[in-house]
Amino acid sequence: MGYRILIVDDSPMSRILLREMLESMGHQVIGEADSGSAGLEAYGKLKPDLMTLDISLPDMDGIQVLRELRRTSNGAKVVLVSGNDQKKILDQAKVLKAPLVCKPFDIKTLTGALSIAAGSPAPGGIR
């Protein structure tokens, strides 16, 4: 059985690609948001099993969104998505115990990150 997933990304193309990948993997995309504040609001309303969260958002960065989620929704399960592979982002993802996938990524990488976020064992190679 797949997860109910919320996609938070300001790029319409990234949201489309993520939706297609996730649905092809058997997951249900229950909502999309194009900013951090919209993502937080949608998370509260939709109560997804998992969230994919872009690092670069127009109103607040994904790390800020994740920190707020962890403060208000203790069990939030998040996969961070980034278009760049900066050490600072990698370090913050590790501190927040959230898997990070860097664009472009494939289904295998996304599957592993979702497994880590959900607390299941995952194949190697996922940060």
C-alpha cells in the first residue's frame, strides 16, 4: 500500500514530475503547495503520511518549514528535495534527520528516501 503524500515545491514542472513518479510507485498525491506557508497550511489540513519538501521556496526555505513542522507536528515525515548539493544543506538535513534527494533523481533514489523518512529500512546510497 502506498503513502498519502503532500508535494511542496515552487516549480510547477518539479511538482508534475514528482507527482508522476510517486503515482507510478503506487503512492497517492493528496495535495500540492508552491510555498512554505502554503505547505504548512496544507500539512495541517491534509495530514499526509509523508511530505516532499523543496529547499528553495519563495517565502521561507525548506529547512525553516521542516523546523516548524517538527515543532508543531512531532511525527512529521519529510523528504527534502534540492536542486543543489551544498554541504550546508546536507548538514542541516542530517541534524533534522530528514533524507535529502538532489535533483535530478530517479525512482530508486526517491524510493529509498521515502523509506528512510517513513522509518523503514532503505537501500544504500541515500543521504
